[in-house]
Amino acid sequence: MENNVFEQMAKRYDTEERIELAKVIVKEVRQELQNSKSSSLLDYGSGTGLVSLELADVVDSILLVDSSRQMLEVAEAKISHKGIANSKVLYSDFTQETPEMKADIILLSLVLLHIPDTEKILQELYNTLHDGGKLIIVDFDKNDNVNHPKVHNGFSHEGLKNSLSEVGFTSIKMKTFHHGERIFMHQDASMFISTSIKK
Ligand SMILES: C[S@@+](CC[C@H](N)C(=O)[O-])C[C@H]1O[C@@H](n2cnc3c(N)ncnc32)[C@H](O)[C@@H]1O
């Protein structure tokens, strides 16, 4: 399974480059979480929590979900080491089975590119949101220099907007917010943030 890649890299995932990139993402996502103090955040594909564990102060609770147990072990160690009281982890893969739960906000940071069936996962996440809930996606813009059999080479804004809208999301917004050198499979690339609302 592709996730084995993440199992193998969990203990060495937090490199200086990934931490720097996560800081850029945190800054952007934080702006989307104004007035979310009473909201539950589900960080889908949380990895080691590089992004969401920096956002624990602006939401009510965080559930870090990942299909790699080892990534979650690293996240759990951070939660206990830093004494973050409102965050916990859950091992799950919604592409296989989606647990019965609801969240006010779902975040996917650099995860959608790893999931082959985009519309299926968007549908599962839609079902998991409360009515009026918000989906925040951070990922790479479509990049023709990237070519990997198991990874989407980014997303076009138009294509992803169509997929979100097909699933039922409304108020879809998308913007490119960062350009960086060698940040996407060693290629120069740009990242977008998308927000949309469950009707
Ligand atoms: C590139 S990492 C991003 C980690 C984190 N969101 C961040 O921005 O630092 C992708 C993560 O998605 C997880 N992942 C991949 N496919 C998944 C799936 N189907 N369900 C849940 N998590 C998945 C991987 O295990 C990995 O931890």
C-alpha cells in the first residue's frame, strides 16, 4: 500500500524544509480559522501534526486522522510532550471506511494529491462535515514537471472547483498563496488554498 511510504518516513518526516513549508501553510490556514474558537477541527492526513498542532489555540478541539500509524505515533508524542490538551489522534482511512463522526471544519494539507479518487474522498469528507461546515484544502497547483504514478501532479483550480461543486460544496474559493523552489517532488511549485462550505 502506498501509505507504507509514510510508515517508513514517519520518524524522519519533520525535516527543516517540511517544517518551513508547514509554517507557510499554518500562516495561511490560521486566517481561515478566525472566529473558530468553538469549532472542532478534523485534520485529515495529519501526518506528524506539523500543521494542525500549531493551530490548537484557535479551535475548540483537533482530531488528527491518518492512515499511517507511525505518523500518528509521532503526532501523539508531540501532543503529550507539548501538553496540548485539546488534540487527539485517530487511525483511519476514509477511502476504505468512514467512521460515524462529525466535524465543523476539515483540513487537508498536502493530502489530496496522495488519494487517487478525488471525488470519492471529497464525498466522504462532505458527509463528515456538519451542515454549514467548512472544508479547507491546501495542495499544489497543477505542475507538468511532476510525474509520479501514485501522486496527482497538483490540481487545476477549475478542475477541483468542479469536483467540489459536484459533491455539493458551495461558496468555493481558491487562490495560489505561495511559490517555492523544489517544494513538490524536487520541482519548483506553487501551493493553493481552497475553502468551501457544506450546504
Ligand atoms: C505529505 S503528508 C502531509 C502531512 C500533513 N498534513 C502536513 O501538511 O504536514 C500526507 C499524509 O497523508 C496521509 N495519507 C495518505 N493517504 C491517506 C488516506 N487515504 N487516508 C488518510 N491519510 C492518508 C499519509 O499517511 C501522510 O501522513
